[in-house]
Amino acid sequence: MTRVQGFTASATEKPLSVVRQARALWLFASIALLCAVAALSILVGSRSLTGSAIGAALFAFDPRNDSHLVIWNLRIPRLVIAVLAGAALGASGAVMQAITRNPLAEPGLLGVNAGAAAAVILGVALGGISSIQHYVWLAFLGAGLAGIAVFGLAAQGGRGPDPLRLILAGAALSIILASLTGIVLLNAPSSVLDAFRNWAAGSVDGRDLQVGAILAVSVTCGVLICATIASNLNAVALGDEVGRALGVDLRRTLMLACLAVMLLAGSATAAAGPIGFVGLMAPHLARSIAGPDQRWVLSFSAVLAALLLLVADIIGRVIVAPSEVAAGIVTALIGGPFFLFLVRRTRIGRS
């Protein structure tokens, strides 16, 4: 009997170690690909640059050199915003799909996109705000308030938010806030629309490293929260009863998950505008590589979403050069067919 048990343990241990090694290799390959695309992002643009010019700008910056200014003032901030915003959307999308147990869920279901958009348009129309640095704070505030409102509407007494109520409350609040945004836009002068549309299209252009620093702090806090609840999300994804049987504090896990989504998706929306489908696509790609373990899904989702948004930004720069298409529009063109594919694949239970 002892031999059988020992044989069984060694037989199962080896495949698990092989799986972990394979996941680690895939994650390393994904990060390496992200680094390669990041380098391409600095090269590609309306102004062609050589590798030597980029190296000189990075290690021997000359403020009188136009190429160096383009790299540091335009392309590096754009790269930083795209990577951080993409990672935030990917991680928050994975969390949303885990806590709602809905493969079609994405960060916007918590109302953060609609809340951020409403706050920005009100600030532009009523406060005359035109600086992207001010947009960030307004959008962050709107996203946070919308997330808190949805969390409160979805709460069930002292048990915390119910996943189904979370989706319904987020959808209802998003409709209300979208209607408010539309009313303000229809009654505002054209200058308000011109100031609002670049942010609303979901663009990573025109931001500076100050915006990147704000985004980096928020993303770091959100990722740390995700790391603390990653193992609990495996239990939550199996259902409330299984989660309780495994000793998981569902109320605390859901509260921390909602806080992480508000920080991650809210900051990404604040910095880059409402970008759709990235938070939906990345977790599915992550699960196809890493399996259902949420600890790996979160890591892969962050890296793959950053890669998706960066590729979308590069495509937007070259597809109608010398003009540009916002990254949010490119992700919508890619994500729309992907969403339809998921709808056809997903089996929805009928009562």
C-alpha cells in the first residue's frame, strides 16, 4: 500500500511540475514579446527614427535634439500609458469574470467607464476643463463613485455584493450615466465635443509621464490587492457554496475584488479613456494558455492585455498614416468579432 501511495504521489507530482514549468515559460515568452513590441512602439510613428537615435536619446539625452524630444515627450509616455492601462484592464477583466462567473464579463460592467465619461463631460461642459491632467482626476473620481454606487446597490445586507446583482446594477447605472453624458453633449457647444472626443475615443496619445506616474501608483495598488485574493478567486469561481465549504470569506473577497477593479479599470479609463474589449479578450487568451488557476490567469491577463493594447496603438498609427486611429477604436474593431465568437461558444442556461 505504501508503494502504491508513493508511486501515485510521484506520478502526479511530475505532471504538475511540468505544467508549472510550461506556464512559466509561456509567461516569460509573453513578457519577451511585450518587450519586443515595446521597442517597436518607440520606432514606429509619423516620424521615422533609427535605433542609434533611440539609443542616444535613452543614454545621452540632448534637449536640443528634436528626435530626443519626440522619444521622451511623446513615444515613451505613450508606451508607458499603453502598457499600464492594458495591464490594468486585463487584470480587472480577469477579476470580474471570476467573481461574476460570467465569461462575457468585462471591467465596464462595474460602471467605471460610464462614471468616468460622465465626470469628464461635466467637467468640460460646466468647468471649462481642457487639460488631460485634469481629465485624469475627474475620470478617476467618476469611476470611483460609480463603482461605490454599484457595490452599494448590489450589496445584500451584511453578506456583501451578489454577483448577479453586481452585473445588473452596473448595467443599469451605466445606462443612466450614458444618458446623462449624451444629454450634456447634445446641449453643449461644439468646443466641448472637440475637447471630449479625443479622450472618449480611447487614446494613449497626448499623455505625459505625470499621467503615467498616477496610473502606475493606482495599478500597483490594484495588482497588490489582486495578489492577496488570487487564491480565493479560485474558490469563488466554483460557486458560493463551494467557496464557503473551503473556508473562504466571500464577503471580504468580493469587496476586495470590487476595490481592485475600481482602482485598475478606473485608473486605466481615466488615463486612456474608455477602451473596450481588452479586459474581455485577455482573460480568455490567458485561460487558453494557463488553465483555470486564477493566480496564473491574472498574471497572463495583465501581460497579454498590455500586449493587445500596445499592438492596437501601433496599428492605429500606421493604418491611415500620417493620420492616426485611436487605440480604443482598433480594439473595438478586433474585439467585436471576438465577442460574437464568445457568445456563440458560451452556453447560457435556460430555466
